[in-house]
Amino acid sequence: MPKRKRAKTRTEPIETAETTAAEDGGDEPVWLQTNRACQNTYALLIGLKQLTETFDEARDVPMKRLAFWNPAATETMRTLVATGIATQLDKIYTRGYWADYEPDFDFHRAIERMVAVLIQPDKTVAHFANTVNNIYHFRGE
């Protein structure tokens, strides 16, 4: 199967350490209904029963309020659950929405980066969507 052409190219370097402020949206993450990463992330979190809020309310929902978050869980257990959710999301983004990985990302780096945000209790859904936006190139962007 021929490889699809990409419409946008990342020119800045990718950090190899944990999620950076620029990649997860920093203090003021983007949360717009016109942004594919925001739309898709919101729809999938609703579909996976992780979230029940409206789109506008979901922006500021912290990870610790998603359904998977168990305050009694160990960090290891929470990381395992977050890895499962990230894997589900990756499959839907890449196989359902036909998203491509941005340069320097592959399945493993994508999962690693999503999990790094999912396990931070005070990161918001908007931060997570901004991380998704930096990992994937969605059709129509």
C-alpha cells in the first residue's frame, strides 16, 4: 500500500524526556471544537466512558476525575491502566481516524507520551488533547 502524503511537517525538535510544557499545552492549552485532536479526544473519552461532561466543561477536567483514576491504586497500577487506555486511543486514532504519527513518533513513543500525561493527576483533558495533537496528524489538518 502506498504511503499517504503528509500536509504538515514538524520543524521543531522532539524532546526525548518526559512531556514538555510545549507539547502538553503548557499553562494555556488549546481547546477548540475546530481542532481535530480536541474533537477526537473528547469523543473517544466520552465513548470509552471516561468522561461525561459537555465539550466546554471537559476542557478543565483533570485526569484524576476520569473514570479510570482510582485514588487507592498504586502508581504502577495506574500506569498499567493508563497504558491500556492510551493503546485503545492509538488504535482508534490510527486505524479509525487514519491519523499518521508526526515525525519522530511511532506507536511506542505515542503510548509513552500519552501515559505521561494520563498519570499526572492535575493535567487536564485539554492538556491531554494538546499532547495528542503533537503526536498525530489527523486528516483535514
